[in-house]
Amino acid sequence: MTHALILGMGLSGRAAAQLASQLGSHFDTYDDRTLAEEQMAWLEWPGFRQHRRPGTELNGIDEIVVSPGVPPHHPLLIHAQKLGLPVRSEVEFAFEHAKAPCIGITGSNGKSTTTALMAHLINASGSRAIACGNFGLPFSEAVLQTPPDWYVLELSSFQLEHIRHFRARAACLLNLTPDHMDHHGTMAAYLAAKLRIFENQTQDDSGFFPAEFADQVPGAGQKVVMPLPVETQGQLHVLPELSLDLAEWHLLGAHNHQNLAYATAMGQSIGLSVSDMQNALANFRSLHHRLEPVGEWQGRTWLNDSKATNPEATLVALSAMVKPFVLILGGSDKGSSFQILRDANPLLRAIVAYGVTAPKIAADLAPYPVEIVEQFDAACLRAHQLAGPGETVLLSPACASFDQFANYMARGDRFAALVRERGAS
């Protein structure tokens, strides 16, 4: 019986520990944070041996199961590599025990929406899908549930860089823009991690991707270059056999047309009927924290796009805006440049920047006037003051949330609460 060290005890690490325990495996755990005992439910689980501290050796450990977000230069990973210990991701660990085929979705932006839409299409067809991975449940937690017909996984570059055998019957790379340079170091390394989603595909599988990556996609799967959807006279032509009345499509922005194209193309590749998918699309709504209307106050609409944690995601949101708006940027620094947001949309009336990245944002967007307000709540209320009646207050921060919030969801929830606390309808 192998003895694993689970490195990183966030949601994915805890789910991996629970799966290991139920499988009857022996496991240790490790986290750089000092965790209170009441946060460590796995201390009582069968198979648990010890929670290791910083500076620990790896005596008695046969492999490392690494949670997403643990940096590649983490001392324990470097130490494990020197010892020749195998390292695999939580996704790979869960895949070994999965009882249904997988669909994998990666990219810099649009992953969560496409994952949710893919699961929605499958469930509407009469089969059962669980959305998991980097969206919804950790994969290990999904594997502990009653097996579905399909696992639909959102997969980050962090999760993909330590796979070995993970195979997706249908997989897609939606796009690639600079992100997580603090983790990967170069765009080449970032792309290499993303492309691993295709490497174990067989001739029975299909991979979907933009034309620019056609010569780089690994694996033996059927390779499909995705064309851009075409819009004519209120109709969106997504597949040769599928067109959609845009009045029935509830998601803002051309980027969501592309997400729709990928989801329906993958659906067709696994046998979903065009008619079932077409019927299901009218019932799909935008996800929380992704261009989500959260209220109206004094004639201003508040739009929550807190999931936009890099400038490229914010640029997508700006392209979706069709009436004047004030933009809120800021948060913790991921090493990004904000210069691509210059002159992105002539309907942008003002920018309010908050948090530790505010000075950098102001410098990158000069000479555009950027008002710096340090705290998040005050920044949102200042943006409201700068917007006029009939205009929009858009939170699309282009940064991670960790300077003032635990995650982008907490940030978006606070944004929604601010407008609702003020009697928003």
C-alpha cells in the first residue's frame, strides 16, 4: 500500500484526503499555513498518519499528491524531485478512481461558464453530469459521490501540470492570454501546462482549440480547429446544424458566443442531439460573479464580474458593455500589465482602483484619469457616485482578490451586498 503526502490542504487537498481515507490508503498531510485543530477534520479519518510541518523530511513517503496553487518551486516539491518521488495532481489522483468518462475544459478565460454550460447540456439531454475540478466540487469529492454519466471538469494549468494518465473523451482549450506568470514564469510554460489536457487522448476522443495552436496540440485524439461563431440578423450560427435566436440567449458578450460554440461542439462529439441542446440553451443563465447583474440603486445597474482576475478577462467584459459605465479595478498583484485596458471601450466614463495594485493600475493606464480609493467598499461607492442614472457600475477587477478577500467569490458577494444593503431592487 502506497503512503502519500497530500501537499496543500485547501478544498482539493481535503477532498483528496477524504478519498484516500475511504480507499483505505495511508496518507500524511502538509500545509504551509498554521491550521487550528478544529480545521483539520482529517485528523480522525482512517488512514491518516501525521500532519507534517515546514522543514519536514519525506521519510516513509511514496508519492506526493499536490493541490492546485502550490507553486512549482515549493521546497517540498523540489525535495521530492531530488529523491525521485512521483508527484501527481489531485485531479490525477481522483481520475484513477473515477467511474465515468471525463470532459475537460481549460483556457485562460471562460472555463467556468463553458463547464457549467456543458454540464447543463448533458443534464438537459437526460443523462447526468457533475461539474467539478476547478469549478464546483473538487474532482476527488465528485468521485466520492454516486457515479454520473459524465464528469465535466474545469481544469487550471496548476491542475494539469502534474497529470500522468488523465484522459478526457472531449477536451478543449478555449483561449490563452498571459496569466499566472508568477507561477509559470513564461508563456511557453503556461501553454505547455494547458496543452497537457490533450496528451492522453486516443482516436476515440476529440480535442477542440483555436487555430493558432493547431500545430502544437499533442495526443492521438481527433483534432478540431474551432471557427468563430457567426451572427446574422439576430441569429447566432454556432454549428453547421445549430443556430440560435439571440433573443433566447441570456449571456452578455461575444466571448460567451465562443463558449457556447465550444460546449455545443463537444456535446455533439459525445452524442448529444442538436435538438436537445437547442432546447436547453434558452434555460441557461450567467454564473455568479461573471457579468452578473446584482442590483440597481438610484438608477445605476451594478454588474458583478469579480471572476475577472486578469486584465484579459476584464478586456472581455469591457467589450460586452453597450451603455456608459464606471469600472472598478484592483486587488492583489499577479504580475500583469494593465495597459491592454487603455481605450478598450469608448463608453467607459471613469475608473476607480483599489487595493495594493491601484498605483500600478494608475501608472499603466496613464494618461487616463484613475481615481485611487484604498478600501474596496469605498471604491465601489465612489464608482456609484461617478456613474450617472441609466449607467452601470462594473466590478471587473483584473486582479486576484487576496489583498482584502479570501477569494473572488467573497469579493463579488461583498459587491452584491453593498448594493442590496442600500435598498436595491
